[in-house]
Amino acid sequence: MSKNAFKKSIFLNPSKGNIMVNQRYLIDKILARYSTKFVIYRELMQNSDDANSSKVKIIFETKNPSTDKNILNDKIETIIYKNNGLAFKKEDWDRIQEIAVGNPGEQKIGAFGVGFYSLFSICEEPFVISNGKGMNFIWDHDQLLTVYGEIDGGDQEDRNWTTFAMRLREPDKFPDVEEFTLFLSDSLAFTSKIQEITVYFNNTQIIKLSKEEVQQATKSIDIKSEFNTYSPDKIFQLQLTSLNIKYIQMNVKRLLVLKNGSERQSLITDYQEEEISIVFKVADGILKITAKKEFSNEMKRITKKDLPEDTKIHMIFPEFKDLSKQVPSIFRKLLPYPEQGRMYVGFPTQQTIGCCLNLSAHVIPSVERESVDLVNNTLKDFNKEILNSAGILCSILYENEMNKIDEGFNVENMDQFEKRAAYVLRHFTFNKSTPNDFVGKIIEQQFFERLDQKLPILSTQGVLPITDVRIPNPKMEPFIKKVPIVPKMVLEDCKSFFKKANEMGLIKELSFQDVLLELSKRSLSEEIEIIALLEWWISVEDNTNLDKFTQFMQSATIRFINELKALDTIHYILDASFVTSETETLVPDDVLPYKISKNFKNSDMKKYFKWNKLPLVNWARFIVKQFDSEVTPTFAESVHKILAKNMNDTSQNDKNEIHDLFICKECIPTTRGMKKPDETYFQDVNLFPNLPVIQFQEFFDFQNLMKILGVNEVIKIDLILECASGENFDYMQLARYLGSMSDNLQDDEWEILKKAKIWSKEKPVTSRDDKIDDIRQKFAARELFVPLGSYREFCLPVIEWAEKWDHDTKEAKLLFELGLLKYPTLSKILELSAPPTEKGIRNNALEYFIKNFEDKYSDKYYAATIEIEFLPCSKSGVYAKPSECFINPDCEIMGFNVIDKDYRDKVEKLGVHHHPNSEKLFERLIENKLKTENEARVTFEYLETRDAFIESQWNSLSKSEFIPIYNKEHNIIQKNPHECFFKNSQGKTEEVFGEFFSFIDFGEAANRFLRKCGVKNEPPAIKIAELLVESSYKVWDSFKNDEKKYENYRFILQKIAEDFNTVKHKDPNLFIRMTKEPILLGVSEGNKKTLDSAKNIYINDNATSRGLSQISI
């Protein structure tokens, strides 16, 4: 039988049967999910809270309640649980008889209807009594039955309590008091109605817990109007302008029953009683539910309840005032820090929430109520929205705590504020939640998104948005005082928070810009600050960036001996060799104090700050001012020791300046007191008596220094030069003497000699009488040239010299030092090479210049800037600048200067180009109109060889009139390429259009150039059409030969027809005119051919047309 036939047979002859349930197995399966310790009390208390109970009693009874007193050893046989809530109604009695039928109340926690059956985990036949009625659960094999009825007796007080009596399956010990108290205090945290729980051992009270609201301490937190209180999917909104903060006091009274007490201490009367209390804060908020209808219906299908209009959300968080106070162990789950807080669904679950606060909200739990249901998609969406709202609540509470810190902040009590801020941050630092890490992630995400950039934290400058605060850098710590940073203790205690905030981009580490901000607010005065600042800069990764370096140096200011110095005004560091007891504090303003610089390597100072060692000359400029007043020989000697020690590393220019600084100061200790250097002589100068001779107290190597300062080694030069001015003075003897003493000459003496006109010019071979005075005139050495033949040929003034000239003698070297010219300057040699210099000299000078160009002139020669026309060109008498003449003679066609053929292979190094560039060619072609066809031909042929123009120049040429054409009067006129067309001997285009268009032929090479400029082979159709529209009769009449007139005109029309579409679309207006103007050729009576417009002409293609028309094509 097929499947379909089988189904049909069943429906025709139905035989129905019931599904049997093994209730014992079912309950055991349910109980397997309720594995948490004390779960039955959680379920019973949840039901009690739903029933508006204010009190709960739990009584543990032994076999002999009146006599059993040993709490550790006497076994419990019955547990009685009582609450004073609403008595059972009929529907309540009905509901507990059905498995999986939960409380239908919108605000009730129970959703699955299986919590009551947790009682079967400890007993077989629980008994329920309420409002004078009772129900006993009994087993018939594996089926569970109930017996229900009235109960006689019992006082009125008992009738006010609902009682659950559970005779244990197996006798058991009394629960561990510490552990049970901890569980109960945790359970009592978020109950909305239950205020008191009492636990008895038989008739003796063992534990009593109660909670009460501290009314006078209740506060509210204002929620800023801009604060978005909607959950992301807008199922919930935190529907308050303020958040209520309740202070709850929980009191515990219990016997201190030791878990491992001795037999003797097991009696109830042996234990002491302890009373303890704690106050904690609970934030209460209301979530308004605005779910869509489809979502509400799906929720009802799953939970069997309507969605309420609103639901409450609560969060326990500690009072942060007394941070040193230890939380009693029995309250450690209420205030779980440093452990994570948990999710409460009426009562605690095993789900943590990521931070150290306890959260109570009406999420939909899993069946066993130990975790949040994030499996079912609908429940997941619902629960996710509540968790998002929890994140919003966290952000409000956190911000409130930080605001309180801000209100009371003062620097004097910074330690306390740091501890408090760290305590707050640690509570709101999110870690991975368990068992489901998604719970913590949702809450954390909303916490940060709601605060975003404005997340307040404590900084060294008070409470500020986290984006305004920086994570400190140990290298910057000594000098960062004004820029807000995270206090060290807060950072160390909350490392994970700041690590995460940094990864999220909410807070950055101290940066270069922060250092600039710090430096803009204050100057650094303490030595340790300044050293730390410089050490930090050395460690900066991109400290070689010029912009950053400039900003840093301009921003940093240090105070030294009551004087402010910006780092960019400091240029030097003081070398240790400059420091003596007399001079350490005597330094220029642009020098870093030695007590700072001595902590660093000189190489680091130069590399990272561009601070070099203070040049000796700079120090000399400063120290020399001390000699403006009277100084001691000891101080002077100390200065000279520093100068002498560092003089070897000093440039000649600096030595010269040092000389100038000291030359007028009485700074040299001598045998005749303090003297100026030029008044002082070395100790071995004893030509004359009573000369002031150097006298130092200690020996040191001062010879070189004294020479530099200008101390006299020889008799002064002015005495010698006085004799040299005579007419018969032997200039060779003078040169030899000065050469021998040149090593001892001082700078000023050199200057005197350089200016001294004591040298004679060589007499010419022949001289005229009117030049006698000039010959005997004296000259300075720098006005004369060395006595070489080539310079004599150039008629340059050479020094008179009686011997053969030798560059290497002392005399020659002396004269070179005095400025004797070794060769002509660049300007002089160019001047000699150009007109109006005499031709022979001119040619020799140019040859000399070219020959010596690399050795003597190339480093000073720039062809583009030479203004002297010294290069001979091919045209006789023409000279040109290097930039205005060329090597290749072909360019002469266009009027460019071409270098003389004798120099063409020599002048390229002088910057002469082979050809003009495109710009010069273009300019010459446009500006210099071509006057003959032959001139045009050779010009175009040359330009074709260059092919140097760029696109923009080609475009300009196509529009420029530069092609010479003979007009009818046989005069040359200029036309642009678009007006000219190439001749073609093979066609008749020129024959037909010769009178109306210009046809050219400059030869194959020239034509290639012109074609690039835009010259075409023949007129385009559009130009022919324009011609006919404007001058059709003129065109017709231009054909004198009647026989060819018709043929030629047809040829014209054929040319237009070949590209008619282009004419029509490219110039519509022209096309319209073509329809109106007499441009078509028609035949009238008598075979007379005439021109007319299109409307007057008919196509002669049938008899009718021929009969109607007067003119036909």
C-alpha cells in the first residue's frame, strides 16, 4: 500500500489514541536542569515575591523538634516554607497541577511553569496549604496525582500564610549557615515585595535577614535632555527625566555556627549571635516598551504572556565614599568587586554582565533560570534590547559618580580622589562575561556609545572628557604639569580599562602636540624638568622632522638664574674645556647652561637639537666684554688658557675676529702691566729695550694664540714701508724681506701691504713720452698681473720683475697673498675677446679663454647670464652672446646667428646650442614674414628637419598667416594653412577651384612640414558649399569654355555630394541657405542651362514632371 493510500485509509476509518506521559520521568528530566544549590528556595521565593509576600519563613525540622538541639548532627526530616503573600485562588490551585503552565501575569517572572516542580528534587509528596485549603501530591506508580480539600483547625495567623511542607526523601543536615546566609542575602537584593526572611532550626531562629529603604538618603539623578535613552532598536526607552537612587540597608542576624565545630559546640545554645548590616545603592529605572504588534504577538506565543507597557530595571552599585571599609563576606555577592556582577531575573542567575555591578531586569531567562536566553531569535532581540538599556543605565551611573568627584575635587586631596576614581573605573571596566560573553559585549557597547567622546575621567587637572586627557609617558612625567593626564595610581589600577579605551580611540597617549600645549602654558625652571624634556625629545621617533623640531624649539622655554630662554634662542652648548672656576657662569645668552648640557653627549646635542659646541669666537665675543673694566692678570691668564687650548680647532675667519675683539683691549699681562696685543712683543724680540714683553704666571703653549691676537714678533711693518716709498728703493730686496717674514705678519699688516702702492709696472717695449708719468707710477700688487708673455700680449699691466718668474719662491707666494693677479678675471677676458678690443688681442684672448675654460672659468661661467657679445659669427663683423648664436649653419636660413666655422667644434662647452629651440623657431617664423616662395621653401624644409614644435605650437601655426602666396596682382600675401591646398597634377581640383582657392607646392620636404601645420590636399565639401552659397554665379561664370562649364560645375556639385552629410550636420544654417540659394544647375526650354534654387528645379524623371516644370535637372 502506498503512503497516500495508507493516509486515506486512516482518515476513512479513524482510530484515535492518547499520547501517554511518564510523569516521574518528565519531572526528573526537568529537575536535571535545576542543578544549582538551593534552587528550590529561589523558586519558592520567586513565587512568594510574585504573590506580594513581605515575609518568608523557612523552618528546618528534625524528627524530635522539641528535643533536638544539635544543629550540626541532628538530621533534618521536614522543611516547611511559608510566605505571607496572597492566598491561593482557584486558578492557582489549578495551575500548580499542570506542568509548563506559567504565571500569566505580565510583570511576573515565571514563564515556563516548571519552577514549582523543583520541590520534587528533595521530596516525594509535597503538601501545599493556603487559605484553609490544602493539596497533597502523591504518586501512583509513575503518575502524579493530587488530593485537594478543606483543612480543619489552625489559628487565624496560620491562615494568613501559604505553606509548603516537604518531607525529605532522605534526612539531611542543616545547610551551612555562612553559605545559606550568603545565598539568602543575594536573593533578597532585588525582591520587589519580600522584605524579611527568617530561618529556623526547629523552633530556634538561626538566620534573620531584612531590608529597608533609607528614606532620607533617596536621591535622583537628572538625565540630560540630549542623552539618548532609547535602546538601539527602540523597543525600550528609559522613560525618565531623572533616575531614582535608593539606599537600601540590609540587616542580618545569625548564629555563628562553625562549619567544622566540635561535638560540644553543636548545641544551639553554644553559639553566639552576630548582627551585621550594609547599605548599598540601587538605581531604579522604568523601561517603556514600544514593540511592534508582530513582535508582541510572537513574544506572547513563546512566553504565554502579553508584553507589559513597561518594565523595571535595577542596578546595585556601591557607595564609593569609604573605600577602605571591607565588605562583609556574607554580602560579597551583593557588592561583588573585584568579581563581575551577575544578571538577576528576580533572583540571581549564573550569568555575569562584564562589569562589577549587579543588574536586575525582566529578561527572559533559560528554562532553568540560570542564564539569559539568547538562542531563540525573538527572545534574543527582546533580551538584547534590555541589555542595551542596561548599558545606558551604566553610563548614567558612571557619569553621575564622576560628576560627584568633579564637584568636590581639589588638588590637596588628590590621593583620595585618585582612589575613588580608580574604584569607580574598576567597577565599570568590562571583561568577558560568562557563560555567555555576548551579554557583557552588548552592555559595554552601549556604555561607550552613549558616553562616546564625553566619557568623563579623573585627570591631574580634575574630571574631564576622556578625549581631553592623555595616558602618561614615563619619559614625560617630570615635565608634564599642565596637560591633563591619567593619574599614575588610576592608570596602574585600571590598566585594562585604559588599554581598551586606547584601542577604541577614546584616549591617546601623550603626544608631541600635548608637549607643545604644556610648553605653551609654562616655562621649565627645575633642572630635573629641563633634563627630562631634552631626554624625551631625543627619544621621539620622528625628531628629525623639521616642522616638529621648529615647533618644539619655539615652544620650549626654560628659566635659568631668573632669565627666560626659549630653546630656539639657544644655539650652543659649553664644552668642558671652556669651564673654569672663574668662567663657568660667564656664558652668552644663546648657550645652554653647563649644568644642563653636562648630562648629555655633545653628539646628541648636535644631532637632536642642532646645538654645536660654542665656537671659540662666540665665547670670545662674550668674554672680551669683561675687559671693558679692570681685570686681574689671573683672570686674563685664565681666558688666554681657554683660547689657546681651543685655538687649533678654530677657523681662520674666527681667528681673525678674535684678533679684532682683543686687539684694542688691555688683555695681555706684560713686564710693563696689562697691555694691548699690538703694544706687546714676544719674549725673544729684544731689538729695542723697554718693550712690553709677555709675562704669564704659569707656562702654557701660548705662542700661536699670541700671534693671532697680534702680539708683535717683529718690528712693525709701517716703519719698513715708510722707507719703501722712496724712488730708488730696491723692490726685489723688499719682496725677499717681506717673503722671509711672511709667516710672522699679522692680519692688519697683511691688509696694509695689500693696499700699499709700492710695486712698479713693467715698462712697454716702446713707450710714448706722454706715458712717462704712468710708467713711473706705483701700484698695489692686486692691480698687477704676473709677468708672463701672454699677459703682455693682452697689454695687461704686469709687475716689474728683474728675474725669471717662479711661482714657488717665497717672494712669489708673498705677492700672491698680497693679491697679485694670476690670470684675468672672467669679465676681463670676455671684454678682451669682444669688440672694440683690437682684433689681434681679441682673437688671442678668445683662444686663451677657450683653452683655460675648464681650469679657470667654468665654475663662474653661466651662458644664459652672459651679456657680452664676444663670440664671432659667420657674418663678418658680427659678434653674439652664447644664447644668441648657434653651431649648425642650417638655422642661418631663418636669420639666426651662426658661430664662425673656426670655432664650431670648440664652443659647445661655452653653452652654445646646435639649433634654436622650438620657441625661438616659432617666434621667428611668425614675426619675420617670408617674402618669397624660395625663402619659404628653404625655411619650411629646415623646419621639417627640426620637428621640434609642441602640440600647442602646431595649433597656433594652423591659425597663423605665414605661407607666402601670390595674389592676382602678383603681390606676396600671407595665408594660414587652412586657406591653402596642395597642387595635384593628376586631378582637376586646381583647374576648377584655382580662381577661388590657393594651391601651393613648395616641394616634398617643405610640403611635409606644411601638412603638419594643417594644409590639406583639396578644399573640403563644406568650404565648396560656402563658396557656392556666396558666389554661385561667379563660379559658373568663371568657366569660360562652354563645353567644360557644365562638366566643371557638375564636378563641384559632385564634391559636395560626396560629403553631403558632413555639410548638413556640421553647419545646419549653411544647409538651409543651400536650399534657398541658386546653387543647382537646371535645364530649361531650348536646353538652356541655368542656376536656380532647389524649390524651382524639378527632377526630370517622368513625363508628368516634364510637363509641369519649366526648369529640370
